[in-house]
Amino acid sequence: MNKSRTYFFSMSTLLLIALLVLYVYDLTLGSVTLGPSELLNGLLGHEKDSEAELIVQAFRIPRATTAVLAGAGLSVAGLLMQTLFQNPLAGPYVLGINSGASMMVALSTMLGASFVGNDLSLVTAALIGALGAGLFILFCSIYVKNKISLLLVGVMFGSFAGALVNVIQSYSDPNDLKTFMLWSFGSLQNVAVDQLWIFTGLVLLGIIMTVFVVKPLDLLVLGERDATILGVKMRQVRFFIVLITAILTGVITAFCGPIAFVGLIVPNIVKMLYKTTSHLQLVIGSIIVGALLIVLCDIAMQLLSSTIHLPLNSLTALIGAPVVVWIIIRKF
């Protein structure tokens, strides 16, 4: 085994151990703090119908598992976008894909046809919005060759979608408006036990689909022209990448609300940690580090809940914005 693979396995193992420890610690936190014995009883169900079992299995496990999946999915989506557009500042949030998903959720919840009670309708709306935004950016990339300009197109689309949402809000029913506003703050507690399987299945579907574009992604690092010469069918690869990004972003946004900056900062951190251009390793690293970041955010929110209530979207923005500035200074 060469040095690069040894380093990869060592780093991944270390990060996985950290993720497992923090995941278990996250299960103990909440309005009711659980000790090690109570947590173990809750996980194993030794005391049937006990308070610990109800808290752990009905609330804590869905919350912590949602954190892992949301972080992993958004990070993989961000990595795909950054490789496709060859820009470290690309990501579902910056390119407006989150905004597209949010806009469709707003349309479905506040224009007299609220689908909040129907999980499938909400996910479908977010997927349509994410896919539509992704295809729009992809269409613009045909004509806008400058990648910085393309990022600005994404920002402008996000602004347009945000403005449309504001117009919808001004005419919406107060109850629907409140529902949408709470959703827009971002939360890891919206996925119930019976919904967790749907959420898990769709996120894992998007991540598994990424395996089929690993080799084209490695070639895309050389540039689209060289990748085409080497046999990459760019149209199919572009569409497949946008489809994967739409699935991951749409599903996570539908269930958790818009989560800013995760898909932007995590791939950059992973590239620095792993020091490789192998996208199989970068995908695995993004899954682990992304999950680790959101679990850490959830732990911070739980620990600070008695003092201040931090929405998930605000916390990731507070972390992500300084990192983005640092990336800009470092790269450009």
C-alpha cells in the first residue's frame, strides 16, 4: 500500500472515530440530558416503553442521523459542482440550487395549496426547484464561459428566487407564512421516525449515483476539452451531475430547510486535508467531514439552547462566511 493510500485510510479512520464519538454524544443532548446508562438502555430497549427509550428512538436518533445525512449529502453535491465548474466557490447554495428548491417549496406551501402534510409532495416540489435551477445554471454555462461570471449568474438567480418568495409571502395566509418561515430557518428535527427511511433512502440514492461519475470527475480536473478528448461524454456527465445535485439538495432542503455554505466549505476543507485529486477519496472524505460538521453544529445548538436559540441555517452561515472569505483570499 503506497503512502497516499495509507494517509487516506489513516485520515478517514481518525475522522470516522471522531464522527462516531460526536454522534453518540449528540444523542445524550437535548431538553432532557441522558447519562451513559440511560442512553444505552434507550438504544437497546432494555426497559420497554421507558422515557429514555422514547426520547432516544423517537427524537434523538432521527435528529442525529438527519445531521449525518444532511452534512454528507450537501458536501457531496458541493464537490460535484466545484469539479463541474472548476471553481472552489461553486456550490448548491452559491449557484442558486438551494434557492430554486426554496422557491418551489414556497410556491407549494403559501399559494393556497399547502403540501406540508404530504412529505412526497414537499420533496417533489423541492426536487423540481433544485433540478430547474441546476438546469438553468447549466444552460447559462454554455454561453457564459467565464466561471466567475457564471457564479454571479447563480447569485443573481438566488436573488431573483428570494425576491419572488418575498412577493409570495406578502400575499400568503399568516399560518402558511409562519410554517414557511420556520422551515426556512433550517432544522434537523423535522424528520420523524416514519419519515427517516424516505429521507435516508433518497440521500443514499444520490450518494451512490456519485460512484458512477467518479472517473469522469477525475478527468474533468484536466479541463472539459481534455476530458472530451479522453472520451468523457460531457453532455451526459453534466446532466447526471446536475441530477445528483438536484436530488441531494432538493431532498435535504425539503426536509431540513435551506442549509447555507456546507456544500461550499466542506469540499475545500477535504481537499486540503486529503491532498489528493482522486474523486473517490474526495467523495468519501466529503461524506465524513460534512457529517462531522453538521453533527458539531447540532451539538452547539443543543448546548446553547438554554441561552440562545440558533437556527441551523444561521449557524452554518456564521461558520461558512468567514471560511469563504479565507478561500477567496487564498485562491485568488
